[in-house]
Amino acid sequence: MATTDEEIASIEHPLLEPDFLERRLYQLKLAGTAANHHTLVCLPTGLGKTTVSLLVTARRLEEVGGKSLMLAPTKPLVQQHADFYREALQIPDEEIVVFTGDVSPDDRAEMWEEATVVMATPQVIENDLVGSRVSLSDVTHITFDECHRATGDYAYNYIAERYHADAKRPLVTGMSASPGGDEEAILEVCENLGLDEVEVMTEEDADVDEFTHDTDVEWERIDLPEEVLEIRDALNEVIKERLEKLKELGVASSTQPDQSQKDLNRMRAELQELINNDQSEGFEGMSIHAEVMKLRQAVTLVETQSVEALRRYFERQRNQARSSGASKASQRMVSDPRVREAMRKAESFDEIHPKYSKARMLLAETLGLEGGDRVIVFTESRDTAEALTDFLSESFDAKRFVGQGDREGSDGMTQKQQQEVLDEFRAGEFEVLVSTSVAEEGLDVPEVDLVLFYEPVPTAIRSIQRKGRTGRQSEGRVVVLMAEDTRDEAYFWISRRREKEMENELRELKGMADELAEELDDSQQSLTDFGDGESGVKVDGNANEGDAVGESSSGSEGVEDRPGLQEFVPENSSGEADGEGGSDGADDEGETHEPHAEGDTVEIVADQREMDANIARDLSRREEIDVRLETLDVGDYVLSDRVVVERKSVADFVDSLVGGDRSVFEQVGAMARHYSRPIVVVEGEGLYEQRDIHPNAVRGALSSLAVDFGASVLRTESEDDTTDLLAVIGGREQETADREVSVHGEKGSKTLSEQQEYVVASIAEIGPVTARSLLEEFGTVEEMMIASEDELQAADGVGTVTAERIREVIGSEYTG
């Protein structure tokens, strides 16, 4: 297409709106690679990574058909991508849909069927995949935006695994301005997403250079007032003293307050080891370690944020220390005389923090003297974002931009509020946006004249994301505020070093597809291995573990009408198990154990809230299991019309005995009212070592669940063990016993008797068994309440001590 000075060449394609996209050679080169390979696309922020994905999507939909799926980590970013695609693609708007948690699961399932392009947050797609509401089989292009998040248990990893396993013609594009701090991190992203090609464009590339401008990075050194340094020094003295105690325990090698996070993590691991070995010093040390972490947070706030942020933090700590069940660390910290003096000084400090003053001056220069239009101020702390917005609003038109989560003392913003603020900022309705990290990743914040870092960012990824907000169409300015001789300074140099390291790694990886493939695991080089044999491997594991279960069940030998060991092994387990005895079981009960028909599956209903664990995901990976996600009123997993399972880690189990909104007894009581076979799975090790509870109290609770509530209590070692157990129980219920899944449990209203038991059981925490005994003895709650100590002891299970405690609670004057 010929061009003149007034005419800019555009990209032409059957699915693209004419004259919509400017023709940029570097974007076409990146899209050319990404259209033919599973590709990691690395491009500086603001230079059109989304356009590259759009070009690949248009080409795939035109040549291959199917659907396109684009994932982004936040709701505002998802909506932004959807708006861009609707403008750019010649596809009906109703076929470009947005999936977030605001759309109901049933609506999403219906919309998926009709959609051509789906924009979604990863958690929603993960839930829909686990719950079998959507299928990736017809998705011909998937984009992972901000793909550097594809580490650990992030939802991107599960979705990528399922995509490579389920899609008929998969193609993956990962996009990031900053995929990792070193080669190992970049390779991890590639492995997790199944990427085998890396394409990098830097601002130094000739094709990119004409679209970028220099961004000056300046740093302003700030001297902290003497009063602020005194607060910091007082807190550091307490940290030194606490570290001295950890040194006596042999876990700290230094008492310097500026310990690295790595050293602190190592100390915690060593203390946990002491606890695991039943050494009481471990519990003492862990409490001291927790206090050190709280004190370090206070020092960080006073050094890098403001005295106001420190005041808010101290107030939260005071409230926490006063609350019931407060940790010893919180109580010890706020009662230390030096900490109390630091609190007093923070309360009496009424000067303008020097960072506030410098921020106001820089904004005045940019917006006043230099005639600028817009400024973004980034801060790590929501407290600072709010306080700084209030301060700057005295001189400028400023608004805050924070995330959606709420926490004590600070309300978040809804997605609608976020969108309104961004729209107003783009339209020039106000001039200063004070933002936490929520605006860092990919949001189309307009070009600005100044990006002000209230504090340096120690992570290269976030530093690059922030710098990308300026210098897009014209020269911009980035200023970092650094408090002299504080963690600010250390963070700044760490950030600079990591950013340089990342740039070097990207250059080295550029065009190294062959070497990259050699680094990837064999299972990742053959992308179909994401799915091949996955469920089979786990089933084989069940077969082997079944032998161990059988050994522990030797007491059943000789008992008639009990299943043999091989009856517990799934039909599609390893051939070795079948050969050793599976046929014997079939001969005995052939009509019950006919081979599972091909295509039949075991259905497990999981509570939506269980997605915090990996169990539902792991179950959904198995070909023989269908997982359905619902919000269950009782239990965590429904395995048949009679079996419901409540899963608790050992820590959660013990916590539910001593407090919480709803005790395990209430939960299991509700389960027992609606299912004839309630099961409690207690997961993990160290059940009798949690908190300061006597082992016999835990044993008593286990006994009560079994005897009083009729629940089976099963122990598992880990999430994997729990996953295998649920699969086996579900299989036996639905295949062996030929039962169907039925979600019929509801909390329901307590019966009158249950309410009476609940009222009495809560008195002096005497529990449900003693409550029933008292009600049987006295007939009514009222009669029980007016009974004397001697009369109370007439009830079974009520001795002198219990009677005294009951009368003390009932008869003592309330003091408030």
C-alpha cells in the first residue's frame, strides 16, 4: 500500500477492520513466528504486544476456524482487550465475549458455545475446566497475557496443560514485557506454557527504535528527619534483641536488623524443623520470628513510606493484640516499652514527610512550569496511596486507583469504579493518578509526562511494567524517590541489577529455539505429553498404594462377604494388579464387578471454595472422573447420594475445635442430617502437635465425631493422598455399589431439639454429648439453667468441676 506524508500504511486482512492497524514491521515479524510456533513474545510495554496476539488470532480464525481464547490476570485488563478486539476485528460484537467472575457459571457455559473470541481471567477458565463447563478442544489459539505469572500454582499452568491435552489444533502465544529475571525463570515460563520459540524485540532493534523515545530515569535522594530516624532506630533495637534470642537457639547467625529475606526464610525453616522434632524451642523461636517480621514491616513503613502509614500499621497491631486469640508475638511487640515509645513519637509527628514534599514539588514542576497534562504516582502501600491522594488533592486534581480487595482500614475499588477512574484520566478530567501495583500490568493508561515511583521496586518485572507507562509517543520522565541510607536505596540497586540481568538474558535467548528445546523436559518438548497418560499414571499409583492399604487391613482376613484387595483397585489400573488377583474377585461377584463401560465416568461434586487446593484440579485431569463445581451447603465433596466428605488440614481441624465461625461438630452435624455416610478427612501430619492443645482433647474430638455423629474419620498424608482417596471412594460408590451422585444436603434450620442442644452445649464449652445428657435429665433448657451444682451432677458426665463452671457462667454478673 503506497504511503504519503499524510497517509500511514495499515495492515490488511479479511478479518481486520480496514485502516485500523498501523503497519509496523516488528509486529508483523513477531506475529509471523507466533502463527507457526508456540511462542513467547517479549516486547517492551506500550509497543503493541496485544496487536501481535490479535494478528495471530485473525490468521488462525481465517485459516483454521474454531475459537480464540485470550487470558489476562485482571478484570480491567480483560475488558480492555475485549474493547480493542471488538474495534479491530470484523466479527460481530456478541461473538467476542468476556468471562469474569461477575458472569454466572451457567451463563458462561451457554456463551462459550456461541462465542468466537473469549476474553477471560484465568481463574474463571480454570474453574470452568475443572467443573467440565467448557471444552478447549476447538480452541485454535490461546494467548497468555502477562505470562510471567505462569509459575507455581498459578491458573495459567493448569490451563496450558489442559489445552495441550484437549485441543485438536493448539497454538499458544505467551506475552510479556518481562518474562523473568534469569534464564531459569524464563525457561520455567516456557515449560509451564508449552512454548518452544522465544521472540524478543528490544528498544535497540531498528524496527522498534522509530516507535520509542528515551525515558530518563532519575532518582531523588531524600533525607529523613531526625524524629523519623529515632523511631526507626528504636524499632531496630528491639529487632536486634529478638534476633539475639534466635541466635541463642542456633538459628540466627547475625543480630543485624537488616537481615535479608532469604536469611529470615532459612531461620523459619530451621525453626519448623525443631517443631517437627518435638522440640519446644521451635515454638518459642517461631513466635519470636513472627515478632521480628512484624517489626521489620514497621521499619520498612517508616523508612520508605510515611509516618502516617506507620501510625495506621501500629493501630492495626494494637487492635490485633487486644482481640481474642491474639498471638503472643503481637502482644509482646505492642507491650515492649521501646515500641510503645516509637508509637508515641509517631502519633506526635506532625511535619510533612519529606517524600510528600518532594512529590508535590515534582508535580508542580511537571504540571505547572513544564505545562504537562498527566502524572502517575506509584506506591507499594494502599495506606500511602490514600494518604498521598488526600495530600496531593490540596494542590492538584488527584484520584486514587487501587485493587478490589478490601482489608481493615482500607476499602478497595470495584471494577466499575476502576474503569470510571481510568476513563476520566484518559479524558483529561483530572491530572494525577495515585496508584498501587494494580495499574502496572498492561492496562492502557494514557501516556503521561511523569511517572513518579514513591519508592523503588525490587522486582524487575514490576519496574519494567511501571516504566512502560511513559515515553510511548513522546519523551517522558521517570523519577524514583529514595530515602537516604534506608532500604529504599538497597531496593533501587537490586531493581537496576535485576532489570539489566533480564535484558541480557532476553538477548541471549533471542533466536535460541533449538537450545531452548534442549533445556525443556522431554514431556514438554512433546507437547501432547501434557495429556498422554496423565490420568493413567495416577491410576497406576492408586494400584500400588492399594497394596499398602491392604497390608494395613490384614485384620479382615477370613471375614466373609468382605471385598478382597483387588476389589479396591480400579478396573483400568495396571495390568500387574489385574494379573495378581483381579479375576478372582470377578468370579466371586461377577454381576457386581462387570468391567466399567467405555465412556462411563465417576462424577465428583466439589465445593467451589475447594479450588484453593489442588485436589479438584488433579481429579479433573483423570479421564475416568468428571468434576462438577458447585457451592455446597454442607461438605466439600459429594461422592454419591449417601457419601459427603468434609476435608480439613490438621491445622484447620484443630482450629475448628477451639474457635471459628462454625465448628467441625456443627459442620458434621449438618452433613449427618442429609447424608447417611458423612466422612471427615483430616489431611497432613502433626495432628497432635498443633497449638497448645493436649493430644487427648484432639482424640476426644475424633471420638465424638465417630461415636456421637456417626462420621467416619479418615487420615491422609497430603493433597495427593486425599485425591487418591476421593477417587477410590467415588469409584466404589458409583461403580461397585451402583449409586448415583445427588447433591441434596442443605444446612437447613436446626430442629427445636438441635437448637436446645446448641444453646446448652455452648455454656462453658461443655459440648454436645454433655448437653444432651443435661437436657435428658432436666427436660428443658430453663430447668437446667436454674439447677444447683448438686442437681447438675445428677446428669451423666457432669462432675464437680463441670457443674461449677456451668454455674459460674450462668450465675455470674455480666461486667461487659
